[in-house]
Amino acid sequence: MKSLNGNQFADMVEMGSHHLYQNADYVDALNVFPVPDGDTGTNMNLSMTSGAKETKANAQEHVGKTAGALSKGLLMGARGNSGVILSQLFRGFGKYIANESELSAAKLAEALQHGVETAYKAVMKPVEGTILTVAKDAAAKGMELAKTEEDIIVLFEAVVEEAKASLERTPDLLPVLKEVGVVDSGGQGLVYVYEGFLASLKGEALPEKHAHNTMDDLVSAEHHKNIAGFMDTADIEFGYCTEFMVKFESGKKEFNEAEFRTDLSAYGDSLLVISDEEIAKIHIHSEEPGKVLTYGQNYGSLISMKIENMRQQHIDIVGEDFHKDAPKETPKHPYAVVTVAMGEGIADLLRSIGASYVIEGGQTMNPSTEDIVNAVKSIEAERVLILPNNKNIIMAAEQAAELLEIEAAVVPTKDVPQGMAALLAFNPGASVEDNHKTMTQASKQVKTGSVTFAVRDTAIDGVEIKKDDFMGISEGKIVISDTSLERVTEELVKKLVDEEAEIVTILYGEDVTEADAEKLAGFIETLNEEVEVEIHNGKQPLYPYILSVE
């Protein structure tokens, strides 16, 4: 095969997207942190699906124009850091071949190399042992072989083999991968895309996952039925599509599918359960996804969790220009602050201290570049500041800021407490540049802690972690793990609250009562009698407590 046209490239994209989709759960499972938000596979799959959809709609003989469609679709659909890097790889790829009607083996290799250079430039501090390294090594192999090889299939076979080899080397470059015993999740996702490309070039079929497809088909049918039934987003009674698997364990409650279905049906509708002797896969629409997951833990450990905001999806699907927070009566606002949070209580709190628009999202459901762009456009402001409140959303936010036609800046807040501190420093009379500087400084003045549960056995930074244990996380580092929520929270607080602490804010989640939070506040006051403790019902799933110390 000596040349590649646009339609052939579109087939490659479709196959690559399908292969990634089939294996997204596995990529999710490779995330290093054992927290219930391992969503690299989900984010890359959603990003690639957006790219493949745009490519299919605009495929043509001219390969440069077809690649441009892939670049556009990926750019707008990019979610999470790996999704954004994937979009940058094919942004550079598409830009390099924009005027090419077809590709030779040499031009294909050069385009891959240009994509790598574009992606590295987009990342402020590139980390080796990640998707970047896998893409770089694979492209370098292509460039080397292109000096002597004219056959595109032979060249891409070598690209895929080097991508796989590079993926296996990622634990040698990133110690945390070796410590946990996995390869890099983003790199694995890219390998699936490249494997799909190669299968398309060779005319080979990819293996199907029949067990997953059976459940996915049922879920698709439920979603189709729901979308048809809702005329308005406000009609959606249960707003979170919740999917997860339970791996049964000895010592846990004995699984009885009929009883399991009956109990879970109390939390929502569209319930689907498929099980065998070792595992159950569950899909449900619920307003209380945290309680659903907690119930599942009665039977074993949770894996492959995914929670999606159906109300936002419905708005995207039907094209509604609707949001309860978006001002409607004035055409332009001088300033807007757009932020991201999960949990109705946290969203209300952020709005009360100045947020113009709160995008529902965060752990397990990172908003895409397009979600952020649409949120900003709905406000119709002259200038905007974007607070991601999650390290995995910062790159998508920065990409969105570049696409906006108004003055925009991203304050790189990594969690809700940082976002709260930044919001309180916002000055509507200051310039975007000055606000960005002041709010960024303010976000760094706060100490952050959180408590969640482990989804698997592992050991990180000397902390032994067992599945289902609670974990205390301070400034992004796991500092304690134990079966007792109270013990973990108190030990975490001891590390956060010192003599200089003045204000501690407790955001308690869905599975914690106000009485529990007040008891914690009392414990904090025993550590520092001068400290002021504020309690808010964040209603966030998965994280019983989020703590801010100033």
C-alpha cells in the first residue's frame, strides 16, 4: 500500500475509535490512584468518539480535509488530560497534512511526528512515561523506517509495535506506575487507537466483547427510550446515569439478584443488572449515585464506575439554550466566572460566593472542551475567568479559553477548596490579567484534604491500601487508609490543622449526616480552640468529606 486517501483514513479513525470504546473499561482500571474516579479510558473514549463522529460526517477523498475533521471533532470533544493530549496529537497531525490529497508512508510518519511536537508544546510540564512518551517513541520509529520503507502497512505495523514496546517501558520512566504494577493508562488508550488504525489498513476485524456489548445494548435502549420520553430537561426525575461492576467477595453479603434488583430500584429507574457467579454489572438512573455505590459495596469491591449527568447530556442532544443559572434578561455581562463542581450543595455554595455558572462535573465526569465553551457562551459575557477545580480538567479549560472569542483566562484550581479561595479573591473592577494573578495566588493559600474509598488493593508512598478502605488525601497525596471513616478523617485533620489555622470548612457528602459533620467540627476545635469551623452540606457523591484549611 503506497498511498492513503481521506476515505481510507476515515475508516482507520472509525476502527481506532471502536477499539478504544471496546476497551475503555480496561484503560479506566489502569489509573494509578485507587480512588473511584479512574476515568482515563472514559475520557479518551468520549474524546475519540467525538472525533470519529465529525470525521464520518465529513469524510472525503482529500486526506487533509478528512484529517481536519478529526482534529475539529477531537478538539471540541476533548475531556481529561489524556483526551486533550490525544486531541493535540491529531491537531498537529491534521495541520501538517492539511493540503495533502493523499499520504505516502513518509508523509504519514512526518505527520505523526508533527503531532507529537504539537502535543509536547501544549503541555506546560511534559511527563515522560505517559501517553506523550508512547506517541513520541512510535512516531520516531515511523520516521526511522520511512527512510527505506514505502509500504504504509509495513510502516504502521512498526509504529504499533514500538507503541506497545514503549507502553511496556512506561513503569521504568514513572516510578508510581512500577510501584502499583501497571502501565500508563493514557498510553494504553493510544495503543488501542493505533491498533484499530492498523486493523483497518490490513482489512482485519477486531475481537468483539460480547459480554459487554450485551449490557451496552440494553443501556443504549434505555437511554434511547428516555431521550424520546423527555420533552424538557426539567422533566428528568433521576439525573445521573450510574454504571458500575461489583466483584463478589467472601465475607460480604451473599448475592441474590432478585433482592439486589428490588433494593436498588428504590434509588431510581432504568435499572439493569447482569450477573454471573463472580461479578454483577449494574446500570441505573438515580439522583443519589453515591448511595447506589455504597449499596453495591455490601456485596464486594466496585470496579469500572461511571457517573454521567443526564440533564447536561439532554441539553446537548436537544440543543436547548437552557440553564437555570444563566442570566437571560441582559445581552452582555461585563464579567463572568465559570467553574466546575459535583454536588448540588457545592454548586449552590459556589454560586453564593460569585460563580456565574457552575458546570456539573468533576471526578468521574470531566466536562469536555465543548461543554466549557458552551457554558461560557450561554452567559454572554464580555470577559470570563474559568476555574476547573480539578487537575484533570485544567487542560480542557485552557483549550476552551483559546477557542473563545472573548477575553478569557484559566485560574488553574485543582479542587473545590482552591476554587472557593479563588472566587473570594475575585474583583469585578480589575482586569482579567490582574484577577488571574490575584485569584491564582489566593488558591495557593488554602490547604485541601478529602476522604474517599479505595477501589482496589495497592500501596502508594508507603501506605498499604485495601479495597473498600477509606483513604485520607492531603494535597493530592494519600496519607492514611483504614476501615473506619471516623479514624481516617480525624487522622487527616491532624495533618491539616495546625496552630496557624484560622478557618476550617467542612463539605460533607451524600453519605454523611449533619450530626457526623458537627462531631468532626467538635474534634477540630479540640486541636485548635481558636479555629473557626464552617459546615456545608456539599451533597457530593463518592467523597464523604472535602476539607479546606486557611
